[in-house]
Amino acid sequence: MPACLSVPVKSGPVLSALVPEGRKSLFHSTSFVTLLGFVGGGLLLAGQGTTAHAEGLLERAVGAPEGLTIKGEVRARVEGIDGQFRPNAAQDDAMFSLKTTLQVEYDGGPWRIGGELWDGRAYGEKSNSSAGTSEVDAMEMVQAYVGLDFGLGGGSKAQVTAGRFTMNLGSRRLIARQAFRNTTNAYTGVNFQWKGRGGDQLTLLWAMPQLRLPDDSEGIHDNSIKWDQETSDLQLFGASLTKARVFGGSLELYGYGLAERDSADRPTRNRHIFTPGLRAYRAPKKGRVDYDIEGAYQFGRARATTAPTDRTDLDVSAYFIHAEAGRTFTGGWQPRLSLDFDIASGDRRNGRTYNRFDTLFGARRFDFGPTGLYGAVGRFNTISGGARVEVKADAKSDVMVMYRALWLDSKTDSFSNTGVRDASGRSGSFAGNQVEARYRRTLIPEVLRVDTGVAYLAKGRFLKDAPNAPATGDTKYGYIDLYFDF
């Protein structure tokens, strides 16, 4: 878990003159001052040759007693995009964002109690920016829970957690705690987790996913503080079972249900869907072949839109498949080469069934590239194949480069996360080619690290010719992240 604290402060005329009219100044929050202090402290440690330990700077500073864990992180990001692919969004945009997290947990054995503050803010984006609730969620208590740990015999262990919590399940493609994104998915409910001595795992879950607020344009651009809400009108439930030592790796079987109810103040697609899936995977390891094959089918009922006038429940029939095979070679840089294939169904617009796959509360950066102001590709109406190269230049850094070719599964649905659509289907199915690259380096172990990357989307016929496709040329994107852990 992690957190953040920031209180608006006034700025003088000099600072006001430095920021273009209509944009927010990052100096309007003490988060920036906090960041400078944290980074300055980290650089001071680097200059003194200090090596951080797993205990954490904050725990040592307060003299945390046994059983008390205190962890925090500040991540500062600068990102920019040119050649926007989204209709009605700024052709070029730049943004500075801060994610500050603070996690506190006391483990009294067998009881645990903990909480986490998460402060996600964005500054400097244009008034018609694509930034939304994925970038802004100021001063939110994403976790506040109690837990019980106990043994079940035979060396197995179990835990029950109730309250507000975040979680990762399986591949993280359907239920995840976000890592790259500036805000995270969180849940209010209860989960049970069991781990066998041989590596088998079982998870049972019932929760109400938290609705991130504010969700209006003015509140987002002002970084307004508004408590996220949970409601019985949106419920998530399911189970995941992982069996170790199967096919040289692990086998996971899962099923997740989502029950959503429309209301006057929160129009929805009234989803009542169930998603069973199967995953077989083997983690990368030097000198051997690895794989990750996952597929899920989705059925139930939902509406095509969130319009209050749309009262037609359609039968849902959707799916996704991910297939990846790689090999890590021996040698100094330990290169790993992999081939990746993804398909996620799009809606056929036949008026009888709904076919667009719903990725629920999953993450996508590790499959489809950076999100933030970019995030062109997601897990619906996509057919994609490509290759990835990863190397470890030394013990503190790694480099990744990936190429993907992109098509639409359905010519009449919008292409993935772009919002570009041709209802007639005459713009074809080729969306383009995407290339991304990333470099990460640890500057001070357990304290300071940097992550930077770029993405280039060479638009294909569909993203050029569709009726609402912006005539902005190919898309270029880049970001720099600085993480300070304390």
C-alpha cells in the first residue's frame, strides 16, 4: 500500500506569470514542495554513497516498533503527446503529474490493521486534454482494512481481509492494482486468500469497486478533493484457483462476476456479466523458454450505451486471448526475446448481442504500452501481433523495445481505446503499427529510480480515414518518471 498529502497554497504574481493562462500551476500545491524535498534528500544520499535498506527511510526515522510497517512513495512524471489519435482532444498536450502514496500497517499476529492514502494530481494539461479519473484522484483513502492470518494445517496459510483494499489477481489483466497509472482501482468488501505449501493458491472475492471522484471536467482540472464512493449498485465477485507445477509452470482457473444497476444519478450500461477464464504460464528464467497463454469468455447481458433512453438489454458474447512465448538467453545482458499475440472482441452492432470484451478492472501497460496521455491500445476490439526484446545492461538497469501491428476485430466498432469509429465499416480494419521503448535504472537501491519511455503510432488506413479520425498525423509520445521511496 502507499499515500499522499497536499494542501493548496497561494502563489504570487511572479509564479502566475510563469504559467500560461488557462493552465494550472504545479506550484499551487505543496505536493511540489514535498517532491523537491524528497528528491533532494535522495540526491544527498547518493552523494554520500548511502545504501538504503529494506526497512525504509521513514520507518528508521520514526523508530517504528516491531510489527509496524510504514512505506511511502512519490512518483513525478512529465509526459507529452503530439499527433493525437482521439477525436475532440488536444492535438498536442503536455502534463506534469504527481502520485504520492503512504501505507501504514500494524501486524499484531494474527490480526492486521492498515490503511493507505493515495494522492494523484495532474498539472499543466490543456483544457481539452484527455486527462481524466485515470490521472486525478486527490487525497483518497484507497485502503482501510482489518485482516486475520491463520494456518489451515499441512503447511498452508490463509488470510481474510475486510474493508477497503487494492489487489492483484493472476495476470492482472482483469483485476489489478495499477502501477503505471496515476490512480488505482480499489475495492470495498472482503477477500479470502489461501496459499498451500507447494505453491497452490485460492482467492475468493466479493467487493464493491470504488467509483473515483471527481469525474467532471472542472473537478479533474482543479484537482478537487472528493471522497471516492462505493455502492451496492456495482458489485464484483468471483474466485481464482492456481495450481503449481503444471506443464512446467502454473495453471490458473478463474471466474469473475459483475453486477451493475442503473440509476437516475449514475447512468450505466446495466452490466450483468460473468467472465470465466483459463491461464497457463511459466515465468521467464535465464536459459529456458517461458510462456503465458490466457483466454476468457464473457456472457450475460448489458446495454449498448449509457444513455438514459437506452433500456434494451442485449445478450453478451465476448472474449479475449493472449498468447506469448519467449526465451531468455544466457550471457552478460541476459536478452529475452518474445512473440506476442492478442485478440479481444469488438461489438458487431447487430442489435441482438453485445460483443465488445469488458476488461473489468485490469491493467494494460505491460501488454499494450504506456497509458497516461497515450494508451491507444486496450483489451477490446483489437487484433495485435508483435515481438519484444528485453535486456539487462547491468544489475541496476534494463531496456525494452517492442513492435506491434494493430487491426480491428470489428470494422464497425471503435478501435480499442482511441474512440475512432466508422459505423459503416468502409474504413477497413488496419489501425497501424506501434513501436515503444523503455529504459529503467535504479539510482539508489530501495530509494531512487528512474523510468523513461517513448511510443510511436504510425496510423494505418482506419485511423486516417474513419469519419471522426483527427487529421493530426502519426502519434508521438514520451514520458520520464522519477520514483522516490521512503
